[in-house]
Amino acid sequence: MKKGVGVIGLGYAGGQHLDAYIENPDTEVKMVCSLPQDGIPERARDLGIKHTADWQEVIKNDDVEIVSICTPDYQHGEQAVAAVNAGKHVFCEKPLATTVDDCQRVVDAVAKKSVKFLTGQVLRFAPLFRSLKKVFDSGKVGKPVFAESDYLHDCRALMGGWRIDPAHSPDLILGGGCHPIDLLRWIMGDVEQVYAQANKMCMPDLPMPADNALLSLKFENGAIGKVQVTIGCPRPYALNLSIYGDKGTLVNNKLFSEDFDELEDFIDLPLPMKAEYQYYNLEIEELVAAIKEDRETSVTALDGAKTIAVCLAAIESAQKDAPVKVATF
């Protein structure tokens, strides 16, 4: 039997969730929620899907078993806790929440309820990064000593609405930096300490603390790392990954390893390099599979919380100009 779905928030991500659920053979969208000024997508209207402007109505709907949360970042924590407490399975877009306390509330709620929770850190579903993790796990680069990733995105055209409302403390590290930070956490392990510096030179009038940030990470396993987050520099989108080990190095889709005798240069791995990584359908397939198999998802609420803890430590570090320990859960 198909799982009933409710989608809260019908901006870009919500529209992608909606389309992916409609295409999934195991799900049926029962209700969507959007603000009155946003209206209801034509596709949902054509299919006769119920619509509301009150997100709580989606959670209260008995026909809804899975809730997708695609609202502004600052609303995620409250809505995720409410959905979990109502016994719904949840697909929450990144970032999981915008404070450590809200992250803890989500983690605690999931621990008390027999529901499945997926945090939308989409890079974990990208074929390129899945393949690179397998290469890393195979031991081809050996013990990791350094890793770096970045989020380079000209977001100037996206800077509007809640994203620039000072009342909601928007920050590029939470909104964009959570991608490379989560990618490094997934492959390298948890982060112990962060030192960050930031500036605002591309968009000086932006009501955010910075438009460019550089993070130095210390992992619990002793390795170190670097993350760059840039949202105002004119350039094509890029999200890169490099892992340096005591036996070899991975740089995006290139590998150098001592496991190959007489190797003098990187090997090109025939892996897909994308302009952007959007795999909502694979995330939904993972959540549905976790429900069917009665197991945790591959990106739990705790995973989401740990990534946001690194983001928040970086924000605090940039404000203090000092290293900051990462909160634990």
C-alpha cells in the first residue's frame, strides 16, 4: 500500500519533493501546504491534492504518514518535532535546525517515537560522492590526514525574503556550508573543533554577517580539514572534495594511490561531475526503504544535528576570532 505524504513548503525544494513523491510508486501525496501568496502548484491542483496554508493541518491529517519539511530554515526545528511527536515519518530539508537546542529537541523526539527520519543532506546521495566514499573506505588512500571541501555558489539572485531577514539570523555557513561540512563528516568522521574567519566584500549591503568564510576543522580522529563557503563571488557553481591520506590522494574524480605500482600521475575515475547535485528522488527512495525494512535511514536526525553543531561552532568562531569546540549530542 502506498504511503500517504504531506509536503510543507512549496518553494523550490518543496516543488522538487512534490514531483519526486508523485513519481515514486510507493507514495501518494495527500496534502500540501504553502503560504497564500505562493499558491498551490498547478500540478498539485490538477491532481486534486488537498491544500492548506496551515502546516499543522498537514501533521494532523490521518491520511499523511510521511511529512516533508521544506520551509525556511528557521522553521525546521519546530515543525520536525511536531511531526515526529504526531507519529509521522519525516524528510526534513537541510539544515536540520538553526540552534543546538532545536537540534537536540529533534534528536530527543525521534528517540522516543517509532518513526523514521531523514535529514536532507543530498550530497550523500550523489553518485560521485557515494563512489568516492567507497574508494576511501577501500583503503586506497590509507589513513586520512587532511580533507577539504567547498561550497562556491553565486547566490546574489537568491538573496531575498527570509534569507535576508535579520530577525531570523540567516548565515551562509548554515545555508550553504552545511553541504561540504556534512560531506566531510560523512567520510572523515566527527569534528571536534573549528576555527573560522569570514568577510563581507562581495555584497557589503547584505544583512548577513558574511558572504565568504574559511573554516579550519580538527577531526576527532586527529585529521585536519578545510571548508570554504562563498555565496557572493561571480563564478560558476562548484562543490569540490579532496582527501589526502598516507597511501594516496583523492581530488574530485581523480585518484593517486601507492596501491598501483609505478603510478606517476592521477588516475581519472569515470565518475559524473555535476554542476549541481539534486537527488530528491533517491532521498525519498531511502526513506521509503527504511520504513519498509524497519531500520534507521542513512542520514538520521543525529547526523543532521552533528553537522549543524559544526556550522554553529564555525559561526561562533568567526564572531570571536577564536577556536570553538563543537557541541555534542
